[in-house]
Amino acid sequence: MNIALATMVLLAGIIYMFTFFQHTIRHKKAPYALIAIAMAITLSACAEGEQASAQDSELDEAQALIEELEATIVEKDEAIDELSLHIEEMEEQLDSFEEDLRDQIEEEYKDEISSLNEQITEKSDSLSNNEATISKLEEEVSTLKDELETAKSETVSASTSESSSEESNHSCPAGSIHINTASEAEVQGIYQIGPDRASQIMQLRPFSSYNDMKRISGIGDKHAQAIESEGKVCFE
């Protein structure tokens, strides 16, 4: 729009100058006022034209810079697209390589893998069998423990019964005097045992038989037989 306005002003100035020169030629006289106006119009048109031209130049430069940047962006986008495509191709190649390598390894070590699987199965079966055996042995041990406890109880019971039976068989009858545990006064209940002999019994006991009582002073064979005939002495 500035260029068009400047052009119109310039044309107006030229027309005015042309009219001015025609008038000068006809009248052989130059109106200075008209000359001044024409020159002012012409200079103004030139100035506006130069200013518009400078603005257009800056606008063109800015537009060129924008176009250059847009072109650069397009180039970068294209480069990114190419790089992304290349990355996708590389990933596909890598996946294919991994799959091929896996298949190759499985094929090469197929027998070894099969053998290892068999060994694992055997070990697992053996472990299961061992666990079953251990469980069975634990049950047997538990049963043996119970039997042992029962046997111990029976043994203790039998021993107690036997001991009671022996005590019953060898125990002193009622009214007997336990010569090895009785007091000094109690042993004086034995036939012809007074305080002196009772004191000796306290010092000389234990006694194991009537014959052993002959260690007491004043007791001989006849006295020992008499004590035995009385049947009061118990040697338990």
C-alpha cells in the first residue's frame, strides 16, 4: 500500500511539473511558487518511496528468514523421520537376531537341556521317595518310642510288684522287734536283754542272724537258740 501511494504522489508531481513546463513555455515566465510546490511534491514522493522501499526490503528479509527457517524445520523433520525409520528397522533386525540366536542355542544344546531335565526329574522323584522314606521312618521311630515307654512302664510296674512281693515275703511279722533299727528301750523286749546288752546291741549292730547275736557279751549258743525260739527278733 505504501508503494502505491508513493507512486501516485510521484506521478502527481511529474504531472504538475509537466504542466509547469508547459506554462513556462507558453508564457516565457516561471511562477516560482508553482515551482516550489512542484519540487516539494516531488521530494515528498521520493522520500515516501524510499521509506516504503526500505520497509519492503526489511519485510522481504524477514519473509526470507521465515522461509529459510521453515525449510530448515522441514529438513529436520525429514531427518527425524528417516532416523526413526532406521531405528525401527534396527529393532526389527535385533528381534530377528535374538530369535534366530535362541533357536540356534536351543538346537545346539537340545540334548544337554533334555538330559538336564531328565536329571531334574530323577532328583525330584528321588527327593519325593526320600521324603516318603523319612516320613515312614519317623512313624516307626514314634511307634518304637511308644513301645519303649510301654515297656518301661511295664518293667517299673513289674519291679514294683516284685519288690512288694519280696517285702511281703521277707517282712517281719507283727509284734517283731527290728533289732537293727529299734531303739534301745525296744530291744530290751528281746528275751533276757537288759540295759547293758541293749547298749551293746546299739554299738554292735547291724546283726544278720541269731548266730550273729553271739557277738553280744553274755549270749552263747543256748541263749541265742532261746531268742530264736521266742521268734520276736527281725533282722531286715
